[in-house]
Amino acid sequence: MTYFSLEFSIMMIAFFAIYWLFKEKYKTQNLLVLFFSYTVYILINPYFALVLFVYTFFIHYFALLIFVRRKKYIFLACIACVILNLSFFKYFPSIKDSFDMFLAFFGFEYLDSDLIFPIGISFYVFSSITYLVNVYKENKIESFLNLAMYLSFFPTLLSGPIMRSTFFFEQIHKKREFKHINLIIVLLLFGIVKKVLIANYLGLYSKEILNDPSNYNFLELLCAIYAFSVQIYCDFSGYVDLVCAFALMLGFTLPANFNMPYLAKNLQDFWKRWHISLSTFIRDYVYIPLGGNKKGKIRTYLNLMFAFIISGIWHGNTINFLIWGLLHGLGVVFLHLPLVKKINLSKIPYLSVFLTFHFVAFAWIFFYYPNFSSALEYLVSCYNNFFMKVEYNDIYVFVGFVAIFISYPLFINFKDYCVKILAITPLLLKPILLALILLLIFAFMPSGIPQFIYESF
């Protein structure tokens, strides 16, 4: 079941109606959210729900232990267990053969060691870390049911954004109101358009070229990586728009996760705009605890590199994800060099945006391909096919991407404008307008809805 399925839509409407019947009883609403979140997860895979429940049980007792003892070594041991748990599930395919040999050595070769990576585990593990850190620092603890609701909260469960515990618990301990209806509608439409139309069509275009790069000319290869760059943004930000709408429907707000990232003037600015909840999590829970920029230039550079390496290997256990993280780390370190700081490209905004986007797009090559040899094949094809014949259609596609990038700044505050337009639209015309938009979307959408890219992380 996906968030675009008819089953989920019916469930969500029914749950929404029941939820607001208890608008005066926020504790009852909390229990309803917990029940609905686990129902959604069970329908995806009961095994995933079992893993989450067991994990929540351990986090609750880790928190109690930290709360009672208040010892740093206990806190660090609990954090280490949490990270090991994530690493085990995330990187188990790489150690499966060794693990099977270990079982055979002790006479347990009959045991089946196949494990399925639970969808969303990275995001609820990161959320649990913010909770344990807050328990240690603030000496505040939540009930098991509140914690279970937090870790299973269905809008953020599958692919984030990472919602810190303090941000969430502030909202569950007070009465909620249903408002921002126009914003909810706009977010739902944005999410559908981004994922169903833009991301899906760009995915169909880029996949054909990127999966067989040796048979395409340089312009096609360039446009394909442009297409993937836009696809991954629309796919992930479209998901965030959807879940932000779901949360608002329940009276919750989620942290911002995107802010026009391809308008970034440098790589540091890009990470203030892209996957904001992850980049700030790594900043606050990895980079700053390592010393941040407080222990000299060399230590700052090393801390930055380590933070981006962590970001890279979190996405996957292949050499390509490591390279992707290293490229971004080296890029940010480069910006911190004293000589580079004196060069102010912000005075030429289009140039700085152009350079930043193309660096990010180049790094996406290693994000897209599953192994280094495939990424290398793409790069070699760009060189070998540079003078291959270019068709008029290729030029049209390239000009289309150029037009998109030039007009992209015009979409700043576009969401706010749409909300204002919808707010002043007469009530009788709103259903007609929305029906027309949805009709156009479903008329032109490609068949099938692929998985959200970040569900696999």
C-alpha cells in the first residue's frame, strides 16, 4: 500500500472524520494516531511493524535507564546500541555470507538469516536519537504510548522529514485545531503534480539513457543527468508536501525540508536548502559534537569530511555513496579555504547558481548508479560520445531544460501565491477548480506510480 493508493485514501478520509470527532480530547486523538500509524505500517508489511514495536520497547527502557542513572557512559552505550541496530539492518546484505558461516560454525546452518530492510527505519532511528539526547540533557521523559506515537507517526515514518522529539512532543500535549485548509489543498496538489507527473516522466526519460549510456550522445547524457537531478528533487519534495498536508489535517506541523535547493549559490548554501532535517541533524549530532569549527582549521576540515562521509554511507553501503559524500565534503571544505573565501561569486548570482547546480548534478551520477563501474561507464561515454551526431529532438530537450533553469527563480514563493489565490476563490468555484486540476493530472499521468526514491534509505 502506498500513499497514492485508493485504499489509503479511503482509510485517511475515515480516520480524519473519526479523529476530529474527539477534537476536545487530544489524548484520545493521540491514541487514534498511534493506532492508525501502526495500521498503515502493518498493511505495508507486518514484519516492519513488529520491528518498530520491539525497537520502541528498547528505546523506552534505554530512556528510563538514562533518566535514572544520568551517567554519560550509559548514555553513550545506548546511542551505540541504536546505531548498531540501524547498521545491522542497513548493511546486513554485505555481511550475510559471513553471518551464515558464523551460524554454521556453531551448528545453526539450518537457520534462515535472510532479513528484509524495514522501510523507514533510518528516519525513526534518527528521531529516537534526538529523544535519547533530550532525555540526557533535559532530564525529561515521555510515556511509552507517547514515544510509540512519536516513532510511528505515519506522516514522517517512511521517509521523514526527521522530526526532533522536542518539536513533536510540544504538539501532542495540547489541544489541536483544524485550520490552513487552503494550504493543505495546495500541498496535496503540489505533492501529486511533483511525483505523479514531473518525477515520473523525468524518471522514464532519464532511466532509458542512464541505463545504457554508451548508445547516447553527450547532449542526451547531459540532459539525462539534468532530468535525474530534477526528478529526485520533485520525488522527495513531493513526498514531503504530501505528508506535511497529512500532518496539517491532524493539527500538526512538520519541520521544513526543502527551500529551492537548486537556487543555492554555493555548496554550503545547498545543504541549508536540501533535506534540511537530515543536514541539520548531522550538523547538530555529528559535526558539532566532534568539535565543529571550534578546534582549528584542520580539525574543522576533518569534521566536515567526516560529517559528509556519514551522510554518504547512511544512504547506502556502496563505494558510490561514499564517493558522493566525499565529493560534497571536499566541495564544502574547498569553500572554507581562506583564498576561496575571498572570491565572492554572489555578485554574479547566475554564475554561482550555475556552478553549484552542475557540481551537485555531477555528484548525482554516483548517487544514481549502484556501483562504480556503471558510473565510470557513464563518464567514459560522455567523453567517447562527445562528437556523436546530435538530433534536433536532443537540442529541443536541452533548450527545455535551459528554459526551466532560467525560469526557476520565478517560482520563489509560488506555493504562497497559490494559497492566496485559492483563499480568494469563491467557495462554489473551488470544487470545480480542484476537479479540473485533478482531471488533467490523471489524464496525463503515466501508468503506474513507482516507489518514492527515499523510501529505500
